Amino acid sequence: MHKGLENVKYAVITVSDSRFNELLSGKNVDDKSGNYLRDELNAQYYALIPDNKDMLKGLINHIIDFFDIDSIVITGGTGISNRDNTPDVLRELFEKELDGFKIVFHNLSYNEVGYATVLSRATAGIYRNKIIYALPGSLNACKTAMNIIKKETGHILKHLLD
């Protein structure tokens, strides 16, 4: 039996040093991208962490080990600064990379932000029979990726589980 598109269970992770520092200092955290993804995907799990390779890797494994989810959507940490580690962590984990996601995402992004899309290292792949997407931290980028995620995750799962 294959999961229908409406039955996909998601987890959302926001990777952001600045948002995490706000959280630690007791400030009200305004995680627009994480909240958007959580609401749009009706996420079963949500976390906000700093841009730390070991924490991200550990959290991904923890979610897969302890939560009934099909896909993890990560926002943040996909840029080119020294602290942007999300794609590097995922490259170590992915059993298969979904190169088409990057192509389609960059094509859609180009229509919105032009050549600035080259600054993003958005990616997607398969790890432990789960689909993991890594999106830029901007709300617009998350909105751009949402159609791809909603339309294709169930389809990808169908092929993954065949």
C-alpha cells in the first residue's frame, strides 16, 4: 500500500544561529520560514537549532529513530557563508541525491530572484528511506519549494517503497 499525498508525515527543522540565539536569550523568536513550513505541511515535529553540523546530523537521526515521519524539510544553512553547513551534512548522509529537485528549484527561483539563485545550495535526497529537503532560510524560497514538496513527496515515496 502506498501513501497518498495527503498522508505524508513531515518534520521541520529550522537551522539558524540568529534565531537560536534569540531563543536562548528569552526573546520571542519570529521563525517565519519554519512556521510557514510547519503550518503548510502540518508537521508532526518541529525544531530550531543553530548551524552546527553535529547537532543537525544527530537531530535528523533522532527524528527518524523516534518519530513516524516520511520527510524532513530543513530551512536555513544553505548559503555560502562559513556557518552554512546544511548541504554539507546532508551530502554525508544521503544514500541518493535528488538532483532534479535542485534543478527545478533553481529554475523557479531564477524567475523570482534572477541570478541571485546561485547563492543557494538547496538540495534534496534520500536517507534511511526518508526524503530530506534543504531549503534556504527565506520565506519566499520556502514558498517557492512548497509546490514541489507537496506535489512530489508522495510520488517519490511511492517509488522509494516499491
